[in-house]
Amino acid sequence: MPPRLREWLFLLGYGLLATHELDAVARAEWRVLPGLSLLDDDLAQPLFILLHVPLFALLTGLLASADAVIRARTRHGISLFLVVHAGLHLLFSGHRHYDFGTPLSEGLIFGGALCGLGWLALSPVRPAKAVTHAENAERAEKGDP
């Protein structure tokens, strides 16, 4: 399978996850989440939103790492999370505050899961080889990713 397809599956899945988080604010996902559901909306909503800032900063930093192993492991972890995330939504779908049954919400959640599953299915079984900082610098000088 062409590597470009795998790359697009990852990018689409990551984009669907980020867009789902916008939908999650509109649908008050904090009312379903353990911990945050115990708080008043006036506190839970901004906390839910603000917790995503360091989360997405960390993920973006890991995805942009100069270390190919870190980038590969991050993509693997996010792709796996996309699948688990859909399972969690199925698990919480009976909660009285669950409001993700619209075609848009389900498309974002389960579309992301399909992308994650596709990326995992097209990924090599063998983990990425660990490389040293010097090897990364040498690759960068040659223009290799």
C-alpha cells in the first residue's frame, strides 16, 4: 500500500479528532466524563477547554519531533487512541448527558476510528529503529525526513 495513503489516513484521523473536540464543547462532553461531570458547568467547561491546550501542544510537539522514533510512536499512539476513543463513546452512549448521536458527531468519532484502524493496519509490524541525535542531524543535512 502506498505510504501516502497511510499518511493521509493519519492526518485525516488527527483532523477528525481535533474537530470532534470542537463538537465536544458544543455538546458539553464534560458532563459525561468521570471527574469533570462532578463539577458545575461554569467550572467544568473552561477546565475542559483549557486542558486541551497542553494536550494538543504536547501532541503537536511530538508529531514534529526531530526524532523519527518519537514521531512514529506518537502516530501509533494517536491512531490507537482513535480506535479506543470510539469504543469509549460506545461505552458512554447510554449516559443521560451523552449527546453525540448526530450524524456529524458520529462521523467525526467513528470516521476517526476508521482512519486510526486503517493507519494501524497499513503500518509495519516492526517498530521504528531507534536512532541517535547524531544520526537525526546527519539525515537532516541530507534532507531525509
